[in-house]
Amino acid sequence: MTDLHLPLDRSAGRLAAQIAAGFRTAVRTGRLTAGTRLPSSRDLARDLDVSRGVVVAAYEQLTAEGFLVARRGDGTRIAPLARPDEPPAASSNGVPDRTRELRRAPAPPPPYDLWPGKPDLSAFPRERWIAAARAALRTLPHDALTYPDPAGVDALRAELAGYLGRVRAAHADPGRVVIMNGVAQGLSALLRLLRSAGHTLLAAEDPTSDRQLPMLDASGLRVLRVPVDADGLDVGALARTGARAVLVTPAHQYPTGVVLSPARRAELIAWARDVDGLILEDDYDAEFRYDREPVGCLQGVDPDRVVLLGSVSKSLAPALRLGWAVAPPSVAGRLRAHRGTTDLGAPVLEQYALAELIRGGGYDRHLRTMRRRYRSRRDALAEALDVHLPGAVVRGVSAGIHLYVELPRGCDEDAVVARAARTGVCVAGARSMWSPGRAGHAVPALVLGYASLPEPRLLKAARLLGQAVTEGAGG
């Protein structure tokens, strides 16, 4: 198979992932076409000088993704639906016409989707939202339909200030609240402001969301990873980085689920004061606490050193693209100016509808319903994992909508993910969330979201996941 050009960087590890990536590239560039028969896993393993299990894991992952098909008696072939990427069609003047969509076969949703970060979208309170929108529209003056204040409409900022003060112990007034299109936009804007103010370094937790890392890297700031342990962010290690800005998830650290301890909270605030620094507090999963009293946000302790970021993406739906930043007045003013010069503010009608939903108590009632539902699903999955993965360690159970599951000793994380995918169970491995320097020492783990599946399907998913782990131990 040397003509396929499957180079392996053995020092980088994750050989199965490298092999799978090589095949994907070969398909997308047209070097491997639909129907092409591939060598057996044994032959390819011998040619690449790797174990057969590595090749089997790569083949299983590609089969689950739809790149390969395997039939008894016919071997493994490139799937009929797999096709190379098409270059943009050229227009009459020779300029690529980018209005044409690349033809891609849509991937069917997995039967058991345990991907983290997904709320139960079927539970969106449609009737309450419609009622809130109607109530807002009845009294909305015509002038309110013009371009909004870039910081957000006054009604929503006032309702959020009261809600966050009551529920999250935030020090919030409408002048500190800036409406953003979710946490992602708020964070992106803050990083841009930090760089313009002369910051060159940004500290971030290790591990952290691998979906967030590209945004952090694109900010132009040098991202320095700071270890997280059983008490949360290691503030001593943070101080040694030389950074004066840090991004943290203290309420429910992503992905480990650790809650920042009281001692560390005090240390972190002291650090910010000592270095004239800024804490970016992503209030991740703060709405969903089950086994302990809610922990107040850091912003309420020192509102002049902390920016609180939150959204309704998990509590209602990501499609709303509504979030907020509660910031020191100077930072809030710069965020408002940033919105005024980039996108002129968030959609108005949605802001008034959310303000009415909070004002009328519908938002609180919805959250109470979802806490009961998610707690039941968490209990079902945790108990099933205890039965079907008895050697695993489950962490982060006290809050949120995901579990951090450390696999039994000797498990290959990539192989487990691939085998689970083959049975229809979609899970995320944790290794990519750790920095390269720590990933090799981290216990293989999975990050399992449980919010979007009812209890019977969670039980089935846990059984299939246990089989995927057992097959690897037996092979």
C-alpha cells in the first residue's frame, strides 16, 4: 500500500487516527475511488508495520463514518457514496463560482448520540416561547423595531441583571450587561479587545473544549494551558505563566466536571488583583446542579476583575444565539462599541421574547422541569455504566449534562470510540481536549452527553459501550 502514501508519525502516537486520516484524504482528493477494494487488516498492518488492532480500529472508524463498506466474502471497499471534493465551478470570467454546494451524502444521525454539549431540543418550550413573543409584540412600540442598542435592548438587560443576581449571585446591573450571540461571540470579542489592549498571553484550562481551542488560537494571543486537578485550576501554575488573562469554567469544569474549590476561588481572585488581570468566567452548565447547592459565580466576588459569560444555548436552544457578558463598566463599554462597529447588535424580537419569558416566570419553570429530566437521565446512565463498565471511573456527576468517564486500565481510547461508533453509539474521546504534553499521561476517557436521549436508550447505549470496551480487552 505504499502507493497510497499513508505516512505515519510514530512519535505522535494515535496511529489508528493517522491511518484513518490518510484514507479520508485519499478519498477526498480522488486517489481512492468508490468501489476500490482495500487490503485486509492483516496485510495492511504488515505493510505499515503496525499491530492489526490499529488497522482494525481505523477501518471500523471509517466504516462508521460512511467512507468504507465491509461485506462478508467481498472484503472492505471504498463506499459508493464516498466521493472526492469538487473544486468550485468557474464562472464565465474565470472566477470560481462559490454559490454551488459541494455534493455530500448527508450522514444519518447515530441511533445513540452521546456527544457532549447537546441539550434535549425536543423539550424547547414552544408554547411558552410563543406566548412570550406575543406578549412582547402586543406592547412593543414601533420605534423598538429599528436597529437596537449594540449592547442589547434595555428590557432584556434589566431582566438578565435581576435573574443573574438572584440565581448566580452576580453583581449585575443593566449597564454591565452586554447581549451577545452566545458565549462564543462574547469570548471572541473579549479576546480581540484583550489583544488591542496589549495582552499577548491567554491562560486556559488543561483539559478544555477542543471545539473552543481553534477560536482561542485564532485570537492572535499565545494560549498557555494550565493544569486542572481535583480542586480545579492550579492557580500556582497559572501565576508561573506570566499571563494576565485566564479563561475558566469554575461552576462545572469542561470536560472533567470539577467544581473550583473555595480555596482556589480565593487564590484566583487574589491572582487577578496582584497582576492587574482579568478572569473570563464561562458559566458553563451553571443552570443544572443536582447533588449540591449552586455555587455563586466568581463575578459576584470581584465584579471589576471578572467577566461573566453565559447563554441560553443549553437551557433553551443553541439556535436562539442569545448570550451575555456581565463585565466591568470599562469592558462593557468597549464590548458595546465592538458590537456597534461589527454587527450592529443582536436580533431584537428574540431579545424581547426572552425578556418576557424571564419576567413572567416561564424561564424558571422550564429550568426546573429540565433539571428533573436531566437528573433522571444522569442517574440512568451512571447506574448503567456501573453495571456494564465496572472498571470505569465516572466523574462530574453533580452538575451539567455530561459525564467524564475514565476507562479501565489498558483500554485504547481511539479503538473504543471506533468500536462504539460501529454499533451506533456516538461518543467523544477526551485525549484531544488535553494539551500534547499531558495527553500521553492522561487516563483514557470518554465524555458522554446524556441530555438528548431518554432513559431506555441510555441503558442500551451503556450496554453497547460496555461491549465495545470488553471487545478491546478481549482482543
